[in-house]
Amino acid sequence: MSVVKADEVKRFIAAFLADALSENNVTENEVNDDLDLMKRGIIDSIDLINLIAGIEEHFNIEVDFEDMDTEQLTIVGPLAKYIEERAKMKTA
Amino acid sequence: MSPAPPSLISGILRSAAAFPERPALVVDKRSYTYRELLDVSSAFAAALDAHAIAGEPPLTAVYAMRSLTAYAGIIAALLRGHGYVPLNRFYPPNRTEFMLKKSGCRAIIVDAESAAQLDDVLKGIDQPLVLLFPDLEDVSAVKARFPRHAILGARDAVPGASYTPKIPGADAIAYVIFTSGSTGTPKGVMTSNRNIVTYAEYAAERGRVTERDRFSQSCATTFDGSVFDLFTAWLRGACVCSPSQKELLNPGAFIKKHEITVWFSVPSLAVFMKRLGSLKKGNFPSLRWSTFGGEALSVDIVNSWRETAPNSEIDNGYGPTETTCMSVYYRWDPVASPKEVHQGIVPIGYANPGMSIMVCDENLREVSPGERGELLMAGTQISLGYLHDPERTKRAYIVPAGKKEIYYRTGDLVQRPRGGEPILYFGRIDFQIKVLGHRVELGEIEAVIRDETGAHGVVALGWPMTPNGAQGIEVFIEGTGFDLGDLKRRISMRLPEFMVPKKFHVVSRIPLNENGKFDRLALQHMLEAAV
């Protein structure tokens, strides 16, 4: 299994949500660590599940999200970081 | 057990008297005892009474969500002898305005987060209102915003003063919850005190609820599943634990953190939890009673849930808002139930005590046992009808030939049980679907799009389909030259998010079936082929 980097996850999120980002007038440069996808109306809870499924499929990983701080689940930086750490734990 | 209280508020007061220091509510990271919750609610009620507008209808609106103000607001309405009308800040302001106008409410309780949209909600309301903002110390800015209305703030509703509750009659309205209507406007279902007390007392008995229980609160108060959590708990002195919007994204963590014992949600939320990795062996040991309702329940969910919550009984609940929360129940039995599952779907079970059913053909004649037809229900949980809408009430609440009682036509297709069989559910007989547990009339969406575009050929479909309904809506429009981005924005101003189409397919012609109607099945196949 390959190592997943948080930056790759962030790039994937931006690409995966490209349509929704442009519909909400969010430019690619604005997709930074602090962007809360739900607060900005870019995703709802169903989109979140689709995004997670997309990430898992793309990086060929399975991530258990229950232990993640719910407040941070829809914020780009912490979400990508969590996925990087979890993928590392699975590989180790 | 003491006899059933005559009204919802007398039942809540009975719990508050028996368990004043036990927790009644957990919200916004704080716990409130029955005494505290009642103190706050009484202060709201006293403030509104002191400024009550003469001749107001006995309904108080609560424009608040998942805050102390939201829950105390509901109790305050009941303390006033009123029914509550829940409003939702995630609904488009003009839908909220419609609900306010239809209900004729002259008193509204507003929490901090909902206040921002009030300009849009109130712009079409001509009558002066009384608005209570319990979260605002200083209301001078709000007063300037709404000069026509009486504005009250936290200083007008200081807890501690005594308040004499006004106990309503059993037939008085306890709440009005709006559901999607096929002709383009929502319908306000009037539920009486008798309806909800009968139901919640039965539910409390069924789940052997005590003051030590801790209930989840997964549904918005504008969805009638919420009345199970609130009133089953509050009639027995138990605690309601309300997750924040963010906490709702990870319900599993919430169950563990708050040691929830009684769970209710739509099955979709369990599917969601499975996707997040929460449904694993023995993960929810605190749960002892779990109920799913609002959508068809698949046996896969039941099996995952049994593993995850090994100490929990599992119920499948069924019931339209018009028959008061859940009026038919099925208790999962590990031995007998697998044989009763039909095509992977759990039966909806047996009518509650005091309720009777008929299964009818399109001429409202009862079909034979084992045959399918529309489910009609009568009994103590049948609500009072649609608020200020005698026409639609007359169509849905009927007295079938040879019967004396009013039956509600559910529009749901079921199999009439043979002998002691449970009722099996097969979906809708019309164009209503479930999107994430919400009832959606496809006709309402189509009517709004026709109105916005002038197009006649408009078909809305649930897509992608799930075992429980659909994840969202996709729409076919006949014609050319639509500005779809703009159309979507305009629709979002009229319909709640779960009804706003995710995608539009502009076509030159919508295919017709042999009856000359839009061929919905052919369009469904087009969506399937596109995947």
C-alpha cells in the first residue's frame, strides 16, 4: 500500500468538488486548510459521504472516521491530515 | 402507572414535579434539569402572555433549532395552552413565511442563529407580531429592524418568576407540522393533545422508558419523528440529548459520548454511520431500544445494528404525520423475523392499540387478505386535519362506506395481513417519494419548476435510488434556453434543500407512455443508463 500525503488528499478534494466549488464561487486558491466545506455550503452530509467514498476509492484505503473531532470533519486541512495519519496507521 | 395525562403539558409538568433535579435536556454542551428547563420556558411564556395580541390563534411559532431556546420555546408554547408551530432556518424564507401566514401565529420565539433570516421571512407579513429573542440581551438593533412588531429580549424573560400554566382540552392542537403537498404548497397537519399523549404514552410503555433513559434527537423539530424523542422522554422524566449540526455528522461518537440508551432515526442515518465506520461489533453497548422510521427498513441495516448495539431491542416504526408519529410497529425477533422479511425489507408490523386499519382498492373497497392495496387508518392517533384547508382535509380524511369512523388515506401500498401476519410495506401508490426520510411530493417540485420556467413538460424523479427512497432529485425539462444556474437559485428560494434538484436534464421532448402521460419509467431508465 502506498503512502497517502495530506497534500494529495487536498488536491483530490479540490478536483472532486470542482463543480460545487465553482457553483459557490470558491476559486481553487481558496481551497486552503481553513476552508469549511459545509459552512460555505459546498457540501451537505450526503456529499460528504460521497467525498469520503471517493477518497477511499482513489487512494485505495479504508478510513474509520468515528474518532475524528466532529467539529473538524468538514474542514479541508484537518480532514486531509486525519486521512494521512489513518492511512499511515493501516500501513504500519 | 398513573392514568394518561389529559394534555401534553400536564404530562411534562408531572415529570418536572417528580424529577425536578434530573436532566431533561442536553444541548449546546450543557445539561438542564427539569426545574431549569421549566423555569426558562415559564419565563418565555410569561413574557409572551404579557404582550399577547388580542384575538391571536392558540398557536406559537418557534423559529429555533438545536438550542435551549428551541426546546424551551416548545414547552413555553404548551405552557400558554397553545400548540407549537416549529420553523426551520434551513428552509427557504418564503416557505417559512407561508407557514407563518397559514398558521396565523402572532407570537414567535426566535433563537440567535435563526434571527439572521428574519427580514426575508417577515417581509410579507402585514399584521403586527410579538417576537421574543431570548438569546439577545440588547434588542435595540432588532427594534430598529422591525418597527411594526413588538420586540422582547432576554431581559423581558428572566427565569424565576412564577407562571400558572394554561391546561388545554384534549382536542386542542398540540402542534402543527407541515408536510409536502402535491399541488405546490405545504399542508399543516394539526395534531391534538389527545393524539400525541396517546401515542407518546404508548411508546413509553412499549420501550419501558424510565427517568434514567437518555434519548437521541436526530430529526429537526419540523419533522414529525422528533415528537417521539421529545415527548416519550419528557412524559417519563427522561433526558433528550440534542446533537449540534456538526455532531450530527458523526452520530456514533455522539451516542458514545452521551451514553444514549434510546435511539430513533431514519434508516438513512444508520447507512451514513456505517459509511463512517461506526457500525462495528459492540460499539454502542449503552443502547437498549432503537427505532427506525420514516423510510423502508432493510434487513442489512438491522443486521449491522444488532452487531453494533447488542443490548438493544430494534423496532421498525411506520406512520405518516397525519396519524401522529408512528402508528404501526414491528419488533425485530432474531428467530421469527428473518422469515417475515419480504425482498430484504422489514415488515411494518401491527397497528398500535386504539388504531384500526383497512387495505383498499382504488374504489375504497377492502381487498382480500394477502392482496395489496392502499393503507387506511382510523383511531385515537388520527390527527385533526390540515390547518385552514378543508378541501385537502376532506380528500384525505374520509369515512369509507359501511364505516362510522374517520379513516386517513395514507397513500401507501401495503399487503393486507392474513391471520396474525405483520403488515408488509411496498412503497407509494402515487408520486410521493422519500428523500432522506422526508416526504416529498414530486408534483410539488414539478409545479414550482413549471411556475418558474413556463415549461409544461417537467418531470422530477428521485435519483440516485436507495433501498429507502432516493438520495436526491433530478429533473427533466422539455424545451430550450433555460438558465439552469439561475433556475436552481430561484428554486432554492422556494423549496427546502432536500427538494431542490441536484441536476437538470434539458430534453427536446419528454417521452409519453401508452396512456399519453409522461413516461416516468423511460426517464428512470435513462438515468440508470447514464451511470
